Amino acid sequence: MKEKIGIYIHIPFCKSKCYYCDFVSYCNMDEFIDDYIQALCNEILQNSEILSSYQISTVYFGGGTPSYIPSKYITRIMDTLKLFVNDEYMFDEVTIEVNPNSVDYNKLKEYKKAGINRISVGLQSTHDAVLKNIGRAHVFKDFLDTMDSIKKVGFNNVSVDLIYPLPGLNVKLLDDTLNKVIDMSDEYSIKHISIYNLEIHEDGKLKFLLESGFLKLPDEDEEYIMKEHINSILEKNMYHKYEISNFAKNGFESKHNLNYWTQGSYLGFGVNASSFFLGTRYTNVSKIDSYIEMAKNFNVIAKQKEELNKLDLMKEYIILNLRLSSGVNINKFKKKFDVDVYSLFGSELKELCDLNLLVLKNDDTFVLTKRGTEVANIVWEKFI
């Protein structure tokens, strides 16, 4: 039986740039879309030997805003990937990210026809004033219209993205957002909720607006209360926390992201996309014109190549698995690396347990404590 591999597709086009965004994305460059998609399909074909040797298990369309471009391009990419499977139903999970103002019933219908079976909707907040503060191009009503279309098309595996803390957001408004999404969950098949902690990037517009006093974030105490409410409200409503920022109904965890977090193989296609294959990490060029030219001529597109040695892989494995509620299992670590985890990291693990940042469960699995999740960066530093 073939080993499984994940596929990431980067669609970098957007209607507008959100103030907090640090991803490689482009606005007002629609004239590049056709050439870009052709280049991306060329890159897929360039990796045909690998793709023919593995079973494509998951596909994830991220961005940018994948739903911004015409649906025919998503279909073209899916058709290219289907060249490497005997049956399109062999895909375990195919996800596309959509923004509420850039998708409609017809697009969603085409996505389903192409083989997409999971929709991830970028909501961020249900409050229009908060959305405006972070430069989102939609309002809450757009989200409701999108969810109606998703339901009509028949998708039964939907994820919703939220962010906290945000300018103009308080505990009451966050609770309201969570409860509105939960109230919709049965009718609209919302099986998964991702809640990301806001990152403020050095050259971002949000950083400028905050430093200039135009916007203000909640203070640390309020942010802590928000985090507590997120955990308690979602757990109470049967969304279990399986990763630091991700909650799901049982059986609806993101298969694609779990492949990342368990150090599975994946190939990334598109500008600035990353791959991890046979212990090596690759990153594509980040300029769209360079990418198109190189892919058009079937040239090597990866600008960075990092070969991880065994120690690097073990450290990364621990960090990634500690993000998960399932934690680092001693026996699985031994089976994967043929090394006893205590022989290399015994002192670090003991110190973190003494600090009440880790706990050993069932005598065989290290997991983050509640305190550990709050200061996770301190834990990661022990394995960098």
C-alpha cells in the first residue's frame, strides 16, 4: 500500500489585504491569474514521479483567498491532481479556504463537483465594527449568506476561522461570536472551529494603526479571560481542543493539518509554498513573476532547501506533537526514531514537568498542562 502524502496549494490573490496579514498575497494583480494557474499545474506535473509513488490523502487550498479566483481554475488544479489517483474518492479530505464576500452558490457548486469536500470560512468575528478595524472586506451578513449557500450545495464538513484579541473586541463580544457560531453549527454542519491568537507583524498596517493610537487592543488580563472563555464555551458544546488553536467535533479534526503536526510528508505548490519530504524542507520563490517564469519552463522553483538531521527531526517532532492534546507518546517516539526520548531529552522533560508546564499521562505520554499552553513558547525553547 502506498504511503500517504498531503498537498498544499497556494492561491495568492486577494480582493484586499487584511491589516494583520503577513502571508504572500497580491491585490489588483488579476492579470496574472491565468498564467499563475498554468505555472502551478506545471509544477504539479514536474513532481509526477513523487506523486505517482504516493497516495494523495489530503489537499488544502490556502492563500491569499482561493475563493477570489474563478472556480474554473480550482477545477483545473483538481483535474491535474486527479491524474495521480485511480479514484478521486481516494482523497480523504479536500479543503478550500473561502472568504464570505468572494464566494457564491455557483462557485461552491463547482467546488463540490471538482471533489472538494470541506470548506473553511474566514469569519474572524461576527461584529462588523471589529471586522472593519482589521480591514476585512466582508460584514456578518455576508457570512450568513455564504453559510446558506454552503448548506444548499450540500457540504457537511465546515470549519470557521476566528481571531482574538482584536481591536474593538471585548469578552462580551467574543462570547457573542462564539455563541452565534455554535448556534449555527447543527444547521450548517460547522464541525471545526479554529481560533488563532492575533499576531502583529513588523511591517503590517495593523502595527502602524496600533502604534499611532488609531486602534487599541484589549489588555493582557482581558485577553486571558477571552482564552478561558474560548476553552470553556467550546468544550461545553462538544468541540474538543485537539491542538492549541483548533477545536473539533469528534472525527472532524483537520486531517491535512494533523499530517503537518505529526511530521507527515507533504508537497506545497505555488508561490512561497513549503514542502516537507524525506527529511528535507523546501520553500518556493516568493515573487509571483519569478515563479511563473520558472514554472513555465519547468525549472526548479524551490529557493530554499533545508536538510534536517536526525536530532533536528526529533526536536521538531516533540514541538509539533506537544501542540496536540494527544502529546508525545514515548513508545511512538521510540518506534519512529529508534531512540529512547529520555536518553536525549530527559533533563528537559523533567525540568518542564517540575515547572508544571508538562505532565506525564498514563506513564507513556507527555502533554502540555494548562499553564504549559499559556506559555508554550517557553516549552518550545527547550527543544530548539
